[in-house]
Amino acid sequence: MNVAGNHRYNGGFQTDGRNSRRMGCVYATLAVAALLIMTATAHAAQRLAVNVPKANIRSGPGTQYEILWQAERYYPVVVIQKKGQWVLFRDFENDEGWIKKNLLAKIPTVITVKSECNIRSGPGTNFPIVFKTQDKGVPFKVLKTKGKWLQIQHADGDKGWIFKPLVW
């Protein structure tokens, strides 16, 4: 190869001004495609929460479908699909169900993933325990974040602080 010529050796590829421009276009196209995929994924992974005292979770998108379970206020879900007035979701245990769209709202919420969690009066283990959860799957509204701690409120009004690794 003529090193002094118009072409240079670049890892087995010959490049000149035109090829560099083409590669730049290819990289720009790939970057735009990646951005569109990330945007679509972020949209599909919308997190919402139950915003009524009790909501029926169904096996399909309509009241004619079986009720699988009931979810209480602040129960967080991740949207998988929307069909008319119905939303297919996945929860913290990877269970799926359908819920009517008007029963959900964009509220910052969490749910306990451990069966017994200490809820404290402040953001740290040096603060007293104000109450404990007895089961996993207790939903809370998030009021504030401080480091690895969340100030939370249950639907019954009880408030406190919980350590982030204890929730989803």
C-alpha cells in the first residue's frame, strides 16, 4: 500500500474522505435508532399506582374477565400494554394483570419486598421504629427521599421512613 497516497491503512479498512463521511452517517443513524429504542422502552415501562381504596385485577381487558386479586391504594405497577380503557401491567413479583386505566395515577409509590420491615421516625437506623410491616407487598406513597431512605405514607395515613433496599 502506498502510505504517502490518498489512502491510509486503518485496521484492514481503507478510508478516504468519502468513506469517513459514510461511516459518520452510519454512526449517526445508529445513534438515532438507539435513542428511539430507549425512548420507546422508557415509554413502555411507565410506572403508575392504584389510586382508589381497592381495585380489581382481572385476567383480561374487561369486566367480563375473572378477578385475579384486589390491589389497594398506592400499589405500584409497570405498564406493559394499553387496550382501550384497560392497562396490562407487571408488578413487583412479576405477576401480570389487567386494570381499568382510570383506577391508576402517576404517583411515586413503593411496595415492600421483605415480610417484616421497620418503619422509622427518621431517615436512619438511629431513629426509633414507629411501626413494622407484617407481610411483603405493603404499598406506600413516597413523600420524600433522603439518601438511601424514603419518607412514606400508607393509605391509612401512617407515616415513617423506610430503607430503599426493602422496597420495589
